[in-house]
Amino acid sequence: MDSLAGVPVGRDGALTMARVIAKNVWKTYGDHVVLENVNLDVADREFVTIVGASGCGKTTFLKMLLGMETPSKGQILIDDKPIVPEPNADRGIVFQRYSLFPHLTVLENVMLGLEFERSALLGKLFGASRRNALANATKLLESIGLGSARDKYPAQLSGGMQQRLSIAQSVIRRPKILLLDEPFGALDPGITLDLHKLILEVWAANEMTIFMITHDIKESFQLGTRLLVFDKVRHDPQAPDAYGARVTYDLKLKPRAERAAALEALTA
Amino acid sequence: MRRLVNRHPGRGGAWALGALPFIILAFVYVIASNLRFAANPDDKLLPTPSVIAETVKQYTVEEDRRSGEILLWLDTWASLERILMALAISAAIGMVFGVATGVIPLVRATLAPFVAALSMIPPLAILPILFIVLGLGEVAKIALIVIGVAPVIIRDLALRAGELPQEQLIKAQTLGASTWQLIVRVVLPQIWPRLIDSLRLTLGAAWLFLIAAEAIASTEGLGYRIFLVRRYLAMDVILPYVVWITALAFAMDWLLRWIRSRACPWAEMAR
């Protein structure tokens, strides 16, 4: 399989680092405390896996990193700057479902990011610039094994292929941070393994920090360089919403270099 | 013997079953009209097929003695021009306001209650206003159809645009889309099939308003003709005209469905 590093695509911002810092972050909805006092310092190019019971704020935290939600208290910094409070091309996302565009073919789904970048008015490219974007997108598709499906619509793809495509679609803009919200939760175990390989390749070939929510503890240990567990420390049986979740475990796993070596062994 | 709910007709069987009600209706009509003809050769209420055929020939082939025009075609073009113009205008208005209402929260807050109120006005109640303000010409008739149809399309498209998965809109933004790019590349293309569906659903209402407007103030048109000959109890004209209007409406519906399947193949797949 080709390396994704070979695909020449540009990144918006001048910054290539992506250090993420959360300072005393709280999230409350009225009386309902979801997250309380989350403090984190995540280095550039880290692969952070996040686990925790349902409803303990993992997705809320991811949404704050994405810019869909803002902290009620505290601050999130990326490269020491306050986070942009709406989604932008710095941060890519792969949801569990619905993040593909059903009216576009596989190739067009991947090309879309380049078209948004280079055609402000129509969001569509023509002539030489279109051919250029097509070549980039095709190369990326082939590198992730979707070359033969380029003219299909997402509805014609299996779940695993759809998630492959969704990852490729996000990567083409080279986001500094890639957010994955249970990306493999709905897939068969065999297919999940292939996608693990893919996501490690993407991470190794691009300078990006990854945050990935998962239900699968084994997966979180296999992929991450760092594991976060979100859980509630305090409980009030009379008022279950009174206390929020925090990061209760913060484990260092295999560092990046070791992951890359393991990947090489896997692909060899 | 399988249960009734599990028995499906074959291809030919489905055709035959579908044709059955039409055949029965035609059969009943022929018998009834012949019975009435036998009792009274001057009967006007249920003209026999031969009388109808004679009248149809007179309206479709022969020129009218007074105007020198072939009446059915004259009426058909006049009505089609009005309804197609009105539907095109309604579709354009529906698309612009529907998408803006569905996607942009500030526009939704501004327009949604207004459009909701607007769509509750019975269009026929303001027909006199239209005739007073716009005169008795084409504009008033087209305006009536647009007023009746456009708010429904706006609300339908706004709902549909609002139903697009939030994930898609977020994803597009993480790919760098501006609001405008988001609308042009993500929302509009997915709304097209819904616009066509919406037009199909409003066809009936559009014809209703067209015929109402033509009945009141017009000098040609399918609705005008029906209401004109009503004075002479000319069922031999009215019945073929009703069948013709139905056929036109049916053809428009079929054409829209065909366009949808051609222009948006992905929409058929997603179901």
C-alpha cells in the first residue's frame, strides 16, 4: 500500500504543530453537570484514545475540541491560542455514521475538501485545477484501497468502505487534529482490524494529533499513545446530574516511534 | 392456501387489476348513458359515447366558427402556459426561501412564523384582492397559483433542509466550507429531489387554483371552457375536458418523477 505522505495537499494554517491544552474545563447544561474540571496537556502528534461509560461526557469533550460546543468554564487552547469556536479545516472529524455526502460519488466526496479550498464562489473546480484535484483525490483513494469504487455512491458501499472513505475525505485537507467519534463502533471485527491499520498509517504519514473515542478497551490500548478514561468521581443518588465526569485515568501507552515500528512490521 | 396479505399479483396481473376500476367505470357509464338515451333521446346529463366522440372531433379538429381557432388546443396552451409559469416561479421562490429558512438559523427565526401564517391564508379568499390590484389579466391568475403553492413548497423544503444530518453539515465545515459553499455543494443538490416531490404533491392544488381563476375571469383556458358550457348543460364538452385535464396533470406528475430518477440517481439508491 502506498504511503499517504506521497499525496501533495496543502494545509490552511501556517501552524503545523497541534498541542492541545484544556484548562479547568467545565460543561454544564442548566443544572446538569456533564464535565467538571478537565485538565489536559496533549503533545503534538499524540494518538489519544478516550474510553468511558455512556453519558459521561466523552462526546461532549470531542464536540468542544471540534468547536460544536463551547466550555461553560475554563479554556481549550491549540498551540497556546484559544480554540476557534466553530468547526474549521484545522480539525477533521469522522463520525460513526452520516458523515459522507450521499449525492456525491466516492471520488467527489474526497475531492470536495479541495474544491472548498480552491473555489470560494462555486465550490467546484473546472479545467486544469479540476484535473489536478482529481489526480490528488484518485491517488489518495488508491492508497486506501478504494480506487475501484471511485464512481460509486456511498449508499453502494459496505460500512467498512464508508468509514475508509470518510477518513480519506477528512485527511485530504491535512487537518492538524483528527477527531474520531467511535468510527468503528458499527463494524465487523475483521473489518475493524483493516481500519486500525489504515488509521495508524494515516497518523504515521501526516503530522496530526488524533483523538479517538471508542467503546472497545482493547482497541484503545492497541492504537493510542495515550489513554484517557472519563468517569464520574462523585455520585449523589438523589441528584444524578449534580456531578460531572473527569479524566480519572491518564495512561501513557507505547510512544509514537514504537507504534510506527509496529505498523511497519504489520505492513511488511 | 396462503394468507391474503401474502398473495402478490404478477406483472401482468398487476396491470389487469390496475385497469379493472377504469374498465368498470367505462362500462357502467356506457350502460347508464344508453339507458337514459333510450328513455329520452334529448338527454343532456349522460351523453352517449357517440355524441361525445362527435363533440370531441368538433373541439379538436374543426375550427371554431366564431374565432377560427381549434378550441381544445387554444384552451390547453393558455392553461399550460399559466400553470407552468406559476409552478416555475413557485419552485424558485420555494428553493431560495426554503433552503435559507432550513439552513440559516437567523433566517429561520425571521421567516418561519411569517411563512407559517402566510400558508394558512385561503388563497381563494384573496382572489378578489388579486383581481382588484393586478387586474383581470394573466398576472392575477399566475399570482393566485403562486400564493397557493409557494408557501407549501417553502415549508416543505425548509423541513427537509433542516432534516439533513447535522454530521454532514459539520463535516463540510471541517473540510473548510463557507456558508455559501455549504448551501451550494451540500444542501441544494440534496434538496433537488425533494423539490420535485414537493411540486408533484402541489400539482393538484395548482390545477385547482388555475381552474378557479379561469372560471372567474378569462377568455380562454380549460377551466374557462368548462364553466362557459356549463350554462348549456353541455356534458359532452365537460366530461372530455375533465378527462383531458386529468391526463395533463398525470403526464406532468409522470414527467417530474422521470426527471427525478434521471437527475438524482443517488436519491433512489438511498431509500
